[in-house]
Amino acid sequence: MVQETERFTYFILIGLLGVMWRTAALEQIPDSHFNVTHEYGSCYGFGRYSQKVSIYGINVTDRDPSITFPDCYAYCWYHVTNSSIPRLRQTLFPDWDGYTIIKIDLRKANIHTIDNGTWNSLKYLHCLDLSKNRLNEISRSTFAADRLTYLNLSSNNIVSLQKYTFTNIHNLHYLDISKNQIQKIEGNAFGGLAELIALNLSSNNLYSLYFKALTELSSLKHLDLSKNPLSKISKHAFSGLFNLQDLDLSCLNLTFIESETFIGLSNLMNLDLSSNPLSRINSNSFNGLSSLQVLDLSIHNITLIEHESFVGLDKLSVLNLSTNLLGSLQSECFTGLTQLKQLDLSKNHISTISTNVYFEPLVALEKLYLREISNNSNLFNFVYFANMLHYYKHLQAIFVSDIEFISCSQFTSIITYASSRHVNVVINYDANLTAYYNELCKYEDTNDHLIGIKAALNTLVNLAVSRDSPTYTNSQLDELTAAIRSIANLTANKESYRNLYPSGIYATQSLMLITLIILTLIMSGVFRYGMRKYRKLKINNPEDNTEAVMLK
């Protein structure tokens, strides 16, 4: 009997402790740690004037009892700041229908674990932000919210995506998993996300993208895979993405594009392949991209574009090939680009361009960028410009720079002819055309100016070096003075126009000019003084009976 009484007392104590633990576990956040305001809350695909519950200064350890968010009685969203909640438990939200909670913001809350069932009571949750936490693993049971349309998991420590990880949030429209440590995406990892519109996988550790990694995303329109160490994209990797419109493959490690990489992307409009170590563009590299409008191939090591590389891109309007190593253009490399409006070839090493061979298909071209193209003085030849404007009936502007070698007469002809065809010639990003013209044409012809300086220098050299007498006659001194004055006149007010000369030639000429003027002035002063005190002293040499002359 005593034993039974003791056993009963023991169970009573255990029950009381359990009740006390549950009471502590479900304790509401103190009023001093949250504030309620009314404002317009926007969420992906949802916006409504609602109640905002701002929670701050909550610090919970793994051993502490769980907290419970305060109730709200209208459409509301929770915003947590300056808090640490390492583990999200199932008791975090009140055990009721939860039809009023629209959005939850748990950024930078030091979260590393999410218990299964945490979101079960939130029947109408639309947006969930868990970015900048310490999550390293998510699974199929991590999320269960039927109406969730926005999920942000960026800047965590997630290393892989398993099969059907997101299958329980099948109404999701936007998913951001950027800035994680993802190395592997299993086949059908995004299975069940038939409504997904935007997927961000940038800034991860993906080295390859295999077939079926992105399957079942039939509604996807925007895909960002940039800033990954991707060196290979398998054939048909994007098959099934019938509605994809924007694809960002910039800042990867791609050295080659297979001919069937983009098969199936018939609705793709924008493709960014910039900042990859591609060295060449092969024929048929862009097969299947019949709706493509913008193609960025800038900042590569491209040295060759094969003929008909862009065949099939009937709707392409913008092509960026700037900052590459193109030395020449293959014939017919722009074949098929009848709708192209903007072409950027800036910062290349193109040595020759023939409008009738390379650019003739570009009948709709409006803007042509030729900035910082080295080794190509013929770009600014009047005949070249005339031919260009003849072929490009719709051309509106030509963007150029670094044309210091062009003469005033050439520049005048080009500007006049371009103006007659209603084409703007833009010299630099912020340069004024009139000011540039005045600067370039300060002298009628730069070459004549240099010839004048060279002639004056030759006079100085002849007078200073090639003489039979150790003295200067008055006429010679007058010639010397005239030559110096000529150089002074030719160089006057020219200091601000140094950029009109190649830097090496200008530096050499300046150094020669200054040196010769200084030497000439010294010699002139010495001999002017000597002419006033000149006399000869004859000295007899008794040893060999010769006579010498000494100047004093």
C-alpha cells in the first residue's frame, strides 16, 4: 500500500512538472519586446494594409523553453530584428487557424534548425524570409505551407538539395537560394514546383549542371545561375523550361558552349553570358533561341567568331561583344541578324573592318559602339564612314573614343556627313562635341604643325653644330634668334592639347625641344659675350718653330 502511494505521488509530481514546463514553453513574448503598428505590407503577389508586429531583442538558447509569438487579430506580418532564435519549434506560433498571418520575416535570427511542423498552423502564409541565418540542411518536411508564394533562403550554409525538397509548397512563385554552399542538386530537387516563376541559385559552389536538375519547372521565367564555378552545362540541361525568358550565366567558368545547350528555350529573351573564359563562338552555339532579344558576350577571351554563329537569332536586337580579344571578324559572322539595333564592339583589337562584308546584314542597326578599339585608324576614314551610313539606313548614333590621330579635315568631313544623315557621333561618355572639335581643330592640320617645329629644330641644329667658325656672325645670330622665336610661337598655348599626339612621340619631341633650346641659349649668350671681347694671341713654339692661336 505504501509502495502504491509513493508511486502515485511520483506520477503526480511528474505531471505537475510537465504542466509547469508546458506553461513556460508556451509563454508569450513580453510586451516590452514587441510593438504593433498598422501599415501597408507588401509580399510577392500579395499586398494589403495590415498589422505589423515588430519583435526585437529576443535571445533564446537551444536549452531554453520555446517562445510563442503574440496573437494578431487582422491581416498581419511578423518582423523579427536583433534577435537570436537558434531553433524554430512547432510551438513558435499559436495553435489556431492562423488565417491572419501573411508574412514572416526572420532574417539574421541565428536560426540553424527548423523542427518539422513549424509552419503547419499558418494556413495563409504567403511570404517567408529566412535569409542570413545558419541553416545547413533542408528537407521535404521542413516546409509545409500550401499558400506560400515567396521563400528566401539566401545567405545560409545549405550544401545540397535533395529530391522533392520543396514538394509541400507547390504554390511557390519565387525561390531564392543564392549565397549558400550548394554543391549538388539532385534530380527532381524542384519537383512539385510547377508554379515557380523565379529561381535564384547564384553565388553557390555548383561545378556542373546535369540533365533533370531543373526538370518540372514548366512555369519558370527567370533563372539566375551566375557566380558559380560551373565549367560544364550538359546538353538539354534546360529542357522543360518552355517559358523561361531570362537566363543569367555570367561569371561562371564556361570555356565552351555545346551546340544543343539551349535546345528547348524557344521563349528565352535575355541571355547573359558575360565574364566567362570563352575563347570562341562556334556555329550553332545558340540553336533553339528563336525569341532571343538581348545577348551579352562581353568580358571574355573571345578571339574568333565563326561565320553564321548567330544564325537563327531572328529577333536579336542587342548584341554586346565588348572587352574581348577580337582581332578580326569572319565573313558573314553577323548573318541572320536582320533585327539587330545595338552592336557593341568596344575594347577589342580589331585591325580591319569592312562594312560591305561584315555589317551588310545589319539593316536595322541604330547604335554602333566602337570605343577604345586599338589598331584601327581606318575606322575613322571618311570613306569607311560614308559606306557605313550608306548601309545603315536606320543608324542613329556612333559611339567612339581615342581618335587623337585623326586630322581636323577628316573630323570635319565625318561630322558634316554624319549630320547630313541625322547620325550623332558621340566621342566620349561625357565629352562635348563642339569643345572636342575646337580642341582638335585649333590648328588646321596637326601634321603641318609638327613639320613647322621640325624645320625650326633643324635650323637650330645646323646653326649650333654645322659651322666652320667658332663665332657667330650677326646674321647667324639673327637666324638663331628667329628659329628660337619660331619654336616658341609653335609651342605656345599647345600645352593643353598634348593628347592630340601619341604619347611616346610627344615626349621625345618635347625633350629634344627643351634640350636644344637650353643649349642654344647658353651658346648664344657665350658667343655674344665673346664677340665683344674677342682677340687672338699668337704663341711661338721654340721646339718645332710653329705658331699657335689662342682665343681669349
